[in-house]
Amino acid sequence: MSAQAKFSYRIINENVFAYNVISENSLVNPDNLLQLNELEIVNRFFPVGTFKKNKIRLQAEPKIFLNPLDETLEFAINELYLQYGISDKLYVTFGKKRINWGTANVWNPSNPFLQKDPFRIDNRLEGIVLTDLEYIGANFTLNAIFSPAERLNRSTFAFKVSSEIKSLSYSFSYAFLGDEKQQFGMDFSLGADNLTFYGEGVFRNFSNSRLIDSEGLPEIIGIQNGFKDMNAEFVVGTMLNVLPRTILITEYRYRSDFNTSESIENFKSFLPASLASYDPISMGQHSFFGQISYMDAYSKYNLSTNIFYDLTTNQLLCSPGLVYNGDDFKLEINPFIYDNSLSIYDFQGRVIFSFFL
Amino acid sequence: MDQADSSGMLEHLDKNFFSLDMEFVMKMEILKNENVKRTYEMQVVKKDEKMRLDILRPSIERDRRVLNDGDNMWMYLPRSSKLIKIPYKQAFLGGDASNRDILRISLVEDYEVIGDVENVDGELLLKLKAKDLKTAYNQVNFYLDKKTKYPIKQEMLSLSGKVIKTIEYVEYIEFDQGYFPSRVTILDQLRKDSKTIFTYTDLSKGTDKTDAFFTTASLSK
């Protein structure tokens, strides 16, 4: 049976205005060493096109933006992929595509391909080049992904099997990330009437941390061969429906190979040489995120307060936010208030105006 | 009428209105003081104990998808390619209906009849009680047309017995050798100035969608 060809498109335009109050007492950026600007303006276009016919789906999402540094027009591809349904249970995808593994909202350790921007979860991230084979069974879903690199032993192979038992959904994953780097992951999500409890975690035989040793040099953490020597990272969280339109989200992240209270002192002592290890939100082993949000009865206004806190490094960031959703536009207003000597800014104000056509 | 009749009436309602396999386009208008504040349009497919909604309009929400897979309710957010599990009692897209109201598949699964069918002002009153606390409302009163047995009005009651929502079946259209509600209004009795109107069009009985269509994995396809 031949289906009619269907083409749909949408044009998304994002205009980002940021106002920065650069901290005068920052250890990371003394005397504005990084030469940061008080004002930043970024314009981005995402013309998204989707073509569907029979079992074929072709999707393209270019990104066209004005480079704020030299004001030149830049072009990138966020997504460009072809998906073919071999049957209604078996799909194969070729091209560049976003992969979203994991159940957590802010941090996604079990996703070996992409990490969200914690400042803006709704962001349009750049996909990865891959071949994805997906089998959707009656009781489980299986993904096998190959993401090529210039050499086969540097390419990524990843597998995930997902299933559900009543209100518990879960998955197990394995990824070979090239150069002998391996990651074993799992995630779960347990739903109830007013509460969702979720979590995800990984064991890695490598480290993503860039700790500074007592000599001021980046610590080299080699590939671990034994299971007990692996590095662990996990996130647990809850999404609680406090009232029908009020949601409380809390997340805790643990990373075994990140800064302790001792090693963060090495980082501070050797600044600015150690700047490459900097993370504006959280550099320690224990990170917390909390959000309470309220949406009005017409899904137009969304008021929220977001808090990030790192127990080890004492980094604190508070970001109240207001989002207004029109039928074809969205206005996001977010102040960011920092409170730590590691912060680059004392305050940031960001306004994003997006059109959806 | 006796208890057997009232149980039969519940099964009749369930079979002909709630658990029917079908496809349709649903328009949802959220009003305040009779002014439309928000309009959504979505393609709905129901099959067995599963239901999927694909939002068509407004532009800002296009391609957002909601799934009841029989055990859980999920929402797929296309901008971030993220899938989130949504609670039953959360307001559906901010309106007067809960997720459970919209994505309910079966009345029989959630409720059981209490007592006999009563005659009230020329209408039949069928009283239902929730089987467990997971259900959004403790009690539901159905007012049915005496002749056709079609629902006219539905009252949802809290544990204390207070009416918290009212559903009015305003219009019917011919469908599958009978009639099906084409316009339904939900009134939140706690917010008197607010109501949500549902309009159903392009109704077709049955669906050729396979079970795979109702899986979380297929939401991004």
C-alpha cells in the first residue's frame, strides 16, 4: 500500500540577549582575564524540515547563527537523518541525530553521546553522526548504535535494552567509546499518581574529570581494567506534583572521580593555569538541583525557581525564571544569581525570544 | 431497575463511548469568562487499553505527543527529544481536565456501580464508585437520556462527596449506526469562570495502527 508523501516544516528563530555582571572577586576570572563582555546577543535560526513517505522519514535541522565574536553568519547541521522502517517493529536510521538516553532532567550520565545544557534543558543540541538499529518488541526495545570516528578503534558502539513492569520502566546500556573506554549504564523511572521517582547511573573504566594535583598539573587517570576500580556516576531524582499545576523537581548527582574538598584547593591554588577544569555549576562529587515551577491554567505562563548547589565546592546558583508561551512564540526571562568565589559572574540576566512558524 | 441493569448500563457506556477503538481529531479550547484563552488540536488514536495523542496545533506545541500505554502516561517533548512520565492527576495541558480524564481508556477498569439506576427529573442517574484511590475521582454520577441511554451529564465527586467537576455532553453526531458525542464541556466547579470545550471531528471506528505505534519508542518516529 503506498502512502501519500508528506512534507512538513517549521522555522524556529531564537534571539538571545544576555546581560552579565562580571564578578570583581572571582578567583577564576581575576580582572576579567577572560575578557568577557557585559552584553551578548545571539540570533539563531533552525529551519526544520520533515519528509515522510511510506516507511521513509527524512529530517533536516540546520542551524544558522550570527557568530557573536566576528559577526559572521555561520552554518551548522544539528540533525540530518534518514529513517527507514524495515517493519513496524524494526527501524534503521542513518545520519546525524540527537540521542536522548536516560531519565534524569538535568544530568544524564547514562547518555554516552550528548550531555544537556543544565542552564537550558529545552536547548536544541547538535546531534551525532550514527547508524541506529532499533527493534521495538512487545515487551522490550533494543537499540544498537554505531557512531564512526576516523579509525574503527576510536568509534563508538552502544547498545541499550529497555523494558517495563507495570509503572516501572528501566533500561540497561553498554557503550564502547573508542580507545578501550567502556561504560555500563542503567536507568529507571517509577511512576505514581502524583510522583515520578527516577534515576540513572554508570560505571566507567575511564574518567571525565580533570582534577589538578598538588603540583598544579592535570591528573592523568588511566583506563581501569578491574570492575571494582571503575568510576561511578549516578543521579537520582523525583518529580512531585505538589498541586495540579505546581511541580517540584529535585535531583542529586554523585561522581566518584570528581573533586573532593582537598583537590578543589589544588584547583584554586593554581588558577588561572587550571582554568580548563572549570565548571560554572558544579565541580565536586556531590551536586544538587531543585526546581519548583507553576504553570497557569492556560499553559501560557510558567514561573519557576531553579537552584544548583555543590556540597563540595560550595558553588551556589539561583535562577528564577518566567516563560510566556504564545501560540507561535515563546519568551523566556532568566536571571542567574551566583554566590561563590569560583563564580565568573555575580549576576547574569538572559532573555530569549523564540518564534515558531 | 436493579443492580444487574446498572452494571449492564456501565458496560454499555464503556463499550460504546469510552473503550471503543477509534481515531479522531480533538480540538480543546480552554476558556475564561467565555473567552478562549488557549486552543489545541490533536490527532487521537485509541486501541485496546492504549491511547496516543499527537498535538497538531498550536505551532509552539506541534509534534508533542502523549501516550497512555496501559500502565503509564508519557509525554514526548520534540524540542529536547525527551520522554517524561506524567502523573495521572496533573492538569492536562493546563486545562480543567486531568491527564486521567483525557487519557482514560476504560470506565469498567476504574469504577464499579453503586446501587440501582435512579430516575431523576426524567433522566437516568447511574452512580459509580472508584475501585481504588489511584482513580482521579471518588465517585462519578452519570445522567443518561432515558430513551437512548446516551450520557447527558457527568458529575465527578471528591471523597467528601462534593462535586468538583462537571462534564456536559452538549452535541452528538451520527457515528457507526448510532451517535457519538461531538462536543463536550468540562466545568471545574472550584473555578467557576473557567471551562474546557472538546470538539471531536473526523471520527473513524477502529484503527490500523499496530501495537508498536503505542510504545514509548515510537513516539519519536
